[in-house]
Amino acid sequence: KAGVTQTPRYLIKTRGQQVTLSCSPISGHRSVSWYQQTPGQGLQFLFEYFSETQRNKGNFPGRFSGRQFSNSRSEMNVSTLELGDSALYLCASSPGTAISYEQYFGPGTRLTVT
Amino acid sequence: GNSVTQMEGPVTLSEEAFLTINCTYTATGYPSLFWYVQYPGEGLQLLLKATKADDKGSNKGFEATYRKETTSFHLEKGSVQVSDSAVYFCALNYPGGTDKLIFGTGTRLQVFP
């Protein structure tokens, strides 16, 4: 089975721009979660989508948004980029059922904001 | 609120040494506990998990026991290899209704030959 894929792997943007990151989950997985990883704040939960609905949300400003499509693929968008948004953005997928505990992570998208 | 605390790194060991990375948690109820590993330039890989008190998770020579009385989930390995050099994250979540993981800050392990 193919793993979680994220595109692009690397991205350089300028302050004020917006960016869209994509995540394709493992086939059959219905839950997709997004995390931001920075040296200062570590791994922080952004949001989770299950069957096209946002199921949970972390403490990030409204500039961070996401969505999930009917094929479970997910995108996250960051508008009006700030220097502090430079981070590794990780996506994870799981079956999403009540008894599923394991999440599988993609390799991440490294975003650099200049 | 719920949180995970890990020992500060880096942890530096010689090959074949014994490894312990401490992890304690603060949470209500009965969370599931995990150890994830991140190799340079990669995403996170699940190393092991435990879903209830006294469960022992194990994988690739690593072990961790879910201790509810001490709210701990320490990672151990009897004999580390250079290839174990990575960053290790302890995490918890509450299964059922959400996949949100709460992570510790990570502990970098460096193993020298």
C-alpha cells in the first residue's frame, strides 16, 4: 500500500502571499490531520478532517484553513504568510474509526517564508 | 490540560549502550500513549504504542510500559545502534471521535560507534 504523500516537498514564499499544501492519505483512510513542526514550538496540531468535515481544530489563527475532498485527499491553506509560518507541515492519516489508534505520517512539506 | 513532558536532549550514547528516554504525561481518563521516531529529513514513524494501563509496547528492540500510577511511558532499548540516531517523540491521544495527538518536545538521540 502506498504511504501518505505530501506535495510539494519544499516551498519558498514571500510574506503576505498565500500557500496551499496537499496531502493524499493511505488508500481507505478517511481521517487526515495536519501538524506544524517548528524548532521553537515543536509539533502542534492544526486540524483534523474526517469524511469531508472538520472534526477537531487546534489553536491557530484563521489564516490557517483546510478542507477535505470526497476521495479523502486534503489541502491546507495559509493566507497572508508571516515569517513565523516557516515550518515543516506534516499530514497524517488513519482509518478514523473509534478503535483506530495508529496514524501514519507523510514526509512533510517544508515551507520557508522570506 | 493534557500534556506530555520528555527529558531534554540530546542523549549521546556509544553503540550497544542501554537507552532510557523518560516521558511523563498529564491527562484525565485513560489516554493511549505512543512513541514516534523522526529520522533526518523525514516525517514521523510510529515506533510503538500502548492503549491501557500496564500494556507494554515493543518494536525493533524498543519497549515502553504504560504506568498509570506514575503517569509515565519511558522508552528503553537494551543495546542501541548507530542507526537508532533520530529524534524520539512521546505522544498521547484519546481514541474515539478524534485523532488529535499531543506531543512532547522530542528527544534527540545520537549514537556513536
